[in-house]
Amino acid sequence: MVFLILAALGVAVGLWTGGSLSNLRWLRPGWLWLLGAALVVRIVGYSPLGNYDWVRYAHVIADVAIVVWALLQIKVLPGVWLVALGTALNLVVITANSAHMPVDTSTGYAIAHPGGLYVAAGSSTHLNVLGDWIATPVWLGGVISPGDVIAALGVGVIGFAITRFSGSATKLDALRPGSQSGRE
């Protein structure tokens, strides 16, 4: 939910400061299907299916896919490097804990599916400082990690950037086959 709110906020601030949704026509992120597939796998990981080992490991692979996708889009989407960094931080802590995200239960967050993607943080979990310990209202998820905060900020920056900047033709466009800007 934090991601959606910051994306909407980024777009709203972009529009409020003179941006336009028509700028979306310039947006051409490659491999968008990979991002979509990775997000679907991540959503499944948060469900009761997250109790299955293969789903948790698919979640790890999905996080790797998101990081790779984001790194490939650095020149296309301003702020996407924050998405890559935040997701990489989550990937590190999840990988260090055998495909589990440690959650600080002292925040009041109750793990809905114990043994699934989330496990209670404690002496047997690793890198708890990168786990979910930042308390949020229940409607925002209840608890988030530093990686979630960084990635969500990146999504907000992307939302702002795609409305504010027109993405007008660049020298790179001249390299595309059939580009009018490449013919002189």
C-alpha cells in the first residue's frame, strides 16, 4: 500500500507543479512483462501459499528480477535506482534468513501465516535491522522494512518524473531504426 500511495503522491505533485499525464507517451521501459510477472509472484508470496518453500524461493527470484529490471531502466526512469536499492536490501535480508523476512513483533504486527514468508525476528534470525520493524498504520500494512521505504520513495520519484519531464527526443533516439531524428 505504501508503494501505491507514494506513486500517487509523486504523480499528484508532478501534476500540481505543471506536469502532464501525456508525458506517459515517452515512457518506454523495456521488459515490462518481467516486472509484472515478478510482482505477481511477490503477491502470491504474501498469501497463505507463502508457506510452501518453492513459493518463498520464487519470491527471492522475483526480487532478483525486479532488481535486474530496475538496473536496466536506470537511464530511462529517474529514481528507479532507489527501487533497485530498496529491493536489493530486502533481498539481502530474505536470503540471509532462508527466504523468510524477519518481522519485529514488538511493533504489534501479528504474522498472519507463521512459517511463510514472514517469521518473528529474534536471536535466530539475521540482519534484523533490514527486516520489517518500522511500524505503520494497519491500512499501510502494519510494518515495513527500510528497503520498503527506499523502494517506495523510488516509486514516488518515478511517478513525479514521468509527469514532470516530457522525455523529448535525445541523441539515443537517433540510434533507433526508423527514427526521424536520426536522418539528416
